Amino acid sequence: MKETKKIVKQCTDCGACVKRCLFLSHYCDSPKELAKRFTRNPLENIDIPYTCSLCGLCEKVCPENLNPGDMFLEIRQKFFSTSQGKALPQDFVYNFLITKLRGIKNHQIFSSSSFFTLSKLPKNYSGDNPKSVFFPGCSLPAYSPDLVLKTYKYLMQKIPGIAIVLNCCGKQSKDMGDNDRFNSILNNTLKKFSHLGIEEIVVACINCHKVLREHSHIKLRTVYEIIAEKGLDSCSPDSPDISGFKEVTIHDSCPARYIHDVQQDVRAIASDLGFQLIEMKNKKDFTECCGAGGCAPSGNRALTDRHTKKRTDQAKGQLVSYCAHCREHFSSYKPSLHILDLCFGTSDKNRIRVYRDSWKNWLNRWYLKKRLQIMRF
């Protein structure tokens, strides 16, 4: 456990990370305390490592460049590595050690199953292989199939011949510490890209962006970069149900902490659409997690809910995210929208107030696949 030992040795107990993190302040006065406990017995309190959102803010503010988040990920990985290669039941961690993770495991199984995955070329495509693919991820299709379809139609105008792939990057498995499942899911998705001859992936999910930039060599762009560069004049978006506000507060997703181009592109889009930006106190490189990152609700749900409410309270204008996962969790405390809602509008007049339940999310993903299968672009 490299980072754990590093924290035991180098942490000065300055408290900089504890002051900025609701999770750390709840469980310790210094991450060194937890590092020593994990060194003695990682199973002493298994809720602790799974309540960290792995957002990276602790590393950003640490004067010693230590990363307690990496320590908690190491502990999670240790749970899985200990059970591998031994005479233990299959899925020992999920079924016997940390049963709260079974829902996330099932999510990963279903997300990468043939029931929800799809690879599709546009009907008018001509050529040997497409060079670009739109990869919307899991959360955006679960939130709004309509937005995915409108975004794809826009991209086909700007990048003729672009394909679309519905699949999973496996980030939740990685965050749980289940590297075997993560590698299996990601490799399967990368094979799909390879089979299509993909040279560039256009992503809408910043979590997928993080996984793909760290674990593949394929060129990446975000749909936000393309919208900021090409504009929205030719896509004729519907008018979203956003009457009554002119000011928006942008929440920066923690995987975009150091991706300054994405941070700027999203703000440029909102400004170009005529909205006045109100910045959160903690933004961009110092952004705070929505409370649901890193599978954190599987540890201490009450604590992560407090974190979500604390973050939404920082928003003074209409809360807007460019991560559909963040948007969903915010919506239980404050009306929230995705930046693509502002771009392409919505036929759902209640979306600004809706908190999607898991069954609705799965139904939306199934519906999107069926729509794509029968639609002629």
C-alpha cells in the first residue's frame, strides 16, 4: 500500500485536507490517523474507505502532495486482491464482505450487457470505417434519451459519418477497487472501438473522459469543445423550459479538476447562450465533489447526502452541471440541469425538478437503444 505508507511517513498533521473535506473531518483529525489504522487492520471499519469520493481535492490542497484518496482506493483494491487466487466463493467481496456493493456490481454487469449496448453507423455513411464515434456514457442516456439523440444529430452535422456507441467505461468497478471487472469492461469497450476503426472518441461524460485518457491512447474530445468551437446556430435547438432565470451557476465535476479546456468550454457555451455566470466559491481546480463520486454513498450515505446538500447550497443561480451523475444527485436538493439542456432544449417541462429513480434510468437507457435501432439518420 504505497500511498498509505507514504502518508504515515510524510503527513505533517497540518489539517489542510481535513478543513476542506467533510468526509475526512467526520472520521479523523488527520489522514495519518487513518493510515496507521489501515496499516494495522484494513477491515477495522470498511465503511471508511468506501465513503471517500476519490475527488482529489485533498491532494490539491496538501502542501506535501499527498493523496488520501489514493490511500482509500488502495484499501478497496486490497479487499479484492486478498480474495483472488484463494479458496473463497465467487464474488466473495460483494456477497460476504461488503454486501452494499452488490448494487454497483449489478449496475456494471447490466451496463455492459447486450441489453443496453449498441454500435451504430449513420444510415448515409459511406466509407470503410468511421474515424469518430460519439460515446455518451451511462449517466446521460439514463437521464435523457432525448438529449443524447439531439446531441448525436448535432454531431452528425459537424462531423459527417460519426458513429455512436452505447456502452460502459467501467469506472464504477475501478472506483470500487475491482480491477479485474474494470479491465474486462473497459477492454470490451475498446475492442468495439477498434472493430469500428475509431481514431477519435467524442465523449459527453467527464468520467468516461478520465478513464479513457488514463487507460487508452485514442484521441479524445468532448462534445462541449465541439459546441464551443462550432456553435449552435445550425442545429435549431428547441427552447428549454428555463423561463424565470437568467443566471446560472456551473458546477465543475471533480474528474475535470485539472482539465481547464473543458471548464472554459462549458462556461463559454453558457455565456454564448446569453446566461450570466455566477461562480461557486469552490470551483475549477478547487471544486468539490457532488457527494456521489467514487461510489461514496455505498459507505456512509447520510454523510454523502450532507455533502451533496452543502454543495447545492453554494449555488446562487440555476444550478447547471456537465456531468449527468452530478446533476441527478443535486436534483434531490435543488432544481438542476445539464449544460446540454441549455443547448438543445427539452420536451420534458418537469425535468428541471425531476429526480430520476433507478428504474426510470434503466428504462431510459433501454428506450434510447431501441430508438437508435429503428431511427434513420
